[in-house]
Amino acid sequence: MSDRFIVLSGCSGGGKSTLLEELRRRGHATVAEPGRRIVQEELASGGTALPWLDLAAFARRAIALALADLDAMREQAGFVFFDRGLIDAASALEAHCGEPVLAALATQHRYNTKVFLTPPWPEIYAGDAERRHGFEAALAEYARLETTYPTLGYETVILPKVAVAERADFVLARL
């Protein structure tokens, strides 16, 4: 486990990537969301490991990428902030096809016990070419993650719906 590895998770479209960019701007190491990177690669190459085409293949790739991200950041000093990560991907795979991967992966690869969740925030939610699901799907995902993290021994901290600088201050103060 690394207490330096901090997960930003929660509702899709809730401001995680914006917060991650603010933390990066402040000098912290950050890791972009595996899912977004996979979607970008698959769209560029004409691939099918996309959540709206083959969720199982997408989640398996996200697990592999999240594991590679953890390995790549082992020697990084200071806090490392992850936009989603291994647990989000494993939870999606298990929920979608019942493949029992979550418990084993979550035991072997731990993050800081505090996980910051972006709550549903319909006023800022927006779909795009990479986020094709609607707000209802985002709510279901949030409900799953809100339950999953505590079940695995993590303390979830709900981020306030405030400006990004205030959110960053909030995160850093709690660490």
C-alpha cells in the first residue's frame, strides 16, 4: 500500500479531471483516467474496447492500464493523484460480467485509505465524444463506487460542490 497514492473517484462528469489538473498545476504528480486514455486510443485506431461497444474488454484494459500506472509511479516522491484507477475498473468488470477480480486486486494493490468522491453534479455534467453515457448511468456508477470503496476498507470523503481551487484546498487539508 502507498499512503502517497490518492484516488479521485465518484460520479462521471463530477469534476475529477478538472481537480486533477489543478493539483498538477500546484506541483503534484497526477495520473489521468485510464478510461479516457483507452477511449481516445480506441477511437483513434478504430478499436472496439469501448464502454458502449464491449464493456468487458474496456474494463480489462482499464485494469491493465491502472496496474501499469501504479507501477510507473512507485518511485515518484510525494502525493500522486489518480483520476480513477484500479478499483473503479475492477468494480466495473465485476458488476458487468460477474468476474470476481475486485477483492484480489484491491487486496494486492492499495491506495491511501482516504478516497475522494465527486458527487453527482448535474449542473456541470456534460457528455462528449468520449463520455457517451447519460447522467442516469453516471448516477448508477456513483452508487456502485460509493458502496464499493467502504466495503474494501476505504474511507470515502465526498468533495464539496465548490470552485476547483477550493476543492483542491479541501483535498490537501484532509491529507
